[in-house]
Amino acid sequence: MTGHGNHAKRAALWLCLGAGFITLLDQSMFVLAVPAMSVSLHADSGSVQWILASYSLAFGVALVPAGRLGDIVGRRTLFIAGIAVFGASSLLGGLASDPSLVIIARLLQGLGAGTLNPQVLGLLQDIYSGHDRAKALGAYAAAGGSAAVCGPLIGGLVLSVGDPAIGWRILFLANVPLVLVLVPLAFRLLPHSARRPETAKPSIDVLGALLLGGVVIASLIPTIYGAGIIAVTSLAIGAGALLAFAGWEILYHRRGRTPLLSASLVKSRGYTLGTVVALCQFGVGAGMAAVTAFYFLSGTGMAPLAAAAILAPQAAGMLLASSFSWRFVARYGRAGIVYALVGSLACLIAKDLFVQMLDGGTAALAVAAVGLAQGVATGLVVAPNQTLTLAHAPAGTAGVAAGFYQLSQRFAAALCSAAAAGMFLQAQGAATGQASKDAFHQGIVMCCVLLGVALLAGGLDWFREARDRRNARAAVVTSGKETATAAVALTSERPTAAGAQRSEATESVDA
């Protein structure tokens, strides 16, 4: 391999890492800007919840079709389109004068990021192979972890140094010059995709993607608008869209096309149970980030930088644990993930106790310290669970399996962040005093329920694996017994055959 080829690969790697970093950074730092934005734009509670949820919502919906489209039209093209949409919508958000424009900007940002990130992963897999591919994907994971650590600190610093009413706009507009640099570099550095074989039959499940998006949005609306006719109507529409999606996917598959959701994935218990764990775990992460930010920013009046310092230890703990999580999963497997979920649940309960019993800086320090432990527990769940879950994807469904796995995470993030914001924004007097503590408690309860579901799914998968191992051992033992029995039978026959041979030889000599 030439030095020039290595240089080109490294340049493409850094470009992919940079693009992935800014899209993941945007989400982690933006949660701190929402309270200041809502005051600056006079946004009502519903608008604030849509602002919080829209990025993850659009990100998740775009993942699966964008990955499929990248396979067909080329990853380089989709990479450039995704980053360009992300930059243009950042400019729109930074100049917005109305909450509805911010919501539109966040939706477009999410679509751009959701289009970009599958191409990043695909390009790294195309450019690298073997051990180098593992290192490149590990670097991408590290970039995501670094974004989770840096995001709250950068957001808190920008909001604390200047006027918060201007600070949230800076967080939007800071993406624009970065994108203006990345787009020309992408044209120059990224390789063109190889032509598809002539025998390939490309297909994009557009209707499936639209129906799936309808299900996701219909599920989110009751969280934002609460109980009532809107919620009932939305849930009914969502149920109808879900049935239509299932029917269409079956029909699409029978036509010989590639559906968004493969039936073999649904039948794989290891994949479905692991995806439930991921959905709940990601929902807890997004929900707790929103609950913590709103409580310390709105409930206690803490400065944004100080609130960021409370969130940062959990992200740092997750980054730290992720670096050795592959050893953890190699030793403990699914059982280790269950243990880590139990630890995370204990940390949630401890956070609630500290907030309810302590005030001011003491509670903040205690929550930050427990957040570090919870980050470690989370880091021992996220990557190991993804590894074990995607390993159960049937042959030929790896891309679809990864897309739906990420979609479940983004859907949970959108739902839980909106619900967490609603607990503060829709409560009377939630900005101060005991009402704010009550809202924090409600958020903890929501996250504990999610972790309980994750524990149930993880436990079922643990038992399934243990049962499969027992069955495999029993099959080996049975096979061994059958082999031993056959060997004994063969041994008992051999003396007779040898005796017959000796008898024949004796008769020959006598003759």
C-alpha cells in the first residue's frame, strides 16, 4: 500500500470524524440552550417540547432510508447533501425570530445529521478493512463520546459568557463556518463509490419510510399535548399507520424488494430483546439530561456553565467505560449488561434522594458524583449491548438491523426529552421550590420504569442465552455418547473379525 494511499485514507477518516462530531456535539450542547431560547422567543411549553424532540425525531426517521439511498446513489453524494442541509438549517435556526422557525430548523438539522451519519459509517467500512476498520470505527465511537463530554461544557460556556438570548443563536450559527469548510473538503477527499453490479435491483421503500415516520410522530404528540381528544386521535392514527406499515412491508418483500423491516429481524429474539434494551437505555439518557438541565437551570436558577459541569461527569464516565467495555462484554456477556443496568437504576434512585433531601450546591455536587458512576454503568451497556444485539441479525440484514437499532434510540430520545420537558413546563410553579423537585422526581420515575423494562428484556435474553448454551452442551454430550456407543460396538466386533482372519490364515497354512 502506497504512502499516498495511506494519506488519503487518513484524510477521509478525519473528515468523517469531524462531520460526525459536529452533528453529535450539536445535540449534546443544545439541551442547555432551550430554557434561554424559550424565554427569548416567548415559546409555550408545546413549542419547547417540539424543539427538544424534533432533532432526534428527524435524525432517527432519516437513518434507515438514508443508509439505503447511500448504497444506491453513493455515500459521497449523500454525505455532502447531509452536511449541507445541516449547515443551511443551522443558519436558519440562528436567525429565527419565531419558535416555529426553530422547530423547522431543528427538524432539518436532524434530517441532515440522519442522512450524514450512515454515510460516515459506510465510508469507514468501505475505506478500511480488518483491524484498520475496527480502529476507524473505534475512533468514530470515541468522537461521539468526546462530543457528549464537550457539548454541555461548550454550550454552558457560550451561554454563561455572554447574553443567553444571543448565546443560543451562537450555538446554531457556529455550525455554519464548520460546514463551509467540510463541504469543499468532502468534494476533494472522499472517494467516489464503486458502480453497482448490473444485476443489482435497487429499491427504496419510500412509502414504508413515510408510514414509519407517521408512527413515530403520532406516538410523540400525546407526550407534548397531554391527554385529550388530540392525544386519542393521534394514537388512533399511529395505530392505523403501524398496521399499514406492517402490511406494506410484507407486500413489499413479496414483490422481491428490500423492505425497511425484515421479517427475519422481528423473529430474532436476541435482536428484538437487545433493541428494547437500547431503546430504554437511550431514552433514560436523553430524559435524564433534560430533567437535570431544567431542574438546575430553571428550578434553582443555576448558571448554564455550572449546570454543564453537573452533566459533564456522566458523559466522561460513559466515555471512560466505553474504552474497556469490549473486555467487559467478552468476560460477562449479557449478564454483565444486566448487572450494569441494575447499577444505573441504583444511581437514578440516589440522584432523586439527593435532590429531594439536599439544596443548592450540595445537591449539585452529589448529583454530579453519582452521574459519574451512572456514566460508567451506561458505558458498560451501550457498546456491549450493540455488539451482542447486532450479532443476532440474520445474514443479509446487517444494514437494516443497524438502522432500526439506531432508530429505536432516536425515537426514545425524542419521546423522553419531550416528556421530561413537559414535566417542568406544564407543572404549576415548576420553576421554583418544591414543585421543581416534584417534577424532577417524576422524571426519575419515568426513567426508572424504562430501566425496569430494559432489565426485563435483558434478563429474558440472558436466560435465553443460558438455555441455548445448555441445549448446545446437551447436544454435544448426546453426540459424544452416541460416538462412544458406536466406538464400543465397533471395538466389540473387531476381535471377531480378527479371529476370523486368523482362522482363515491357519486353514490356509494347514492346507
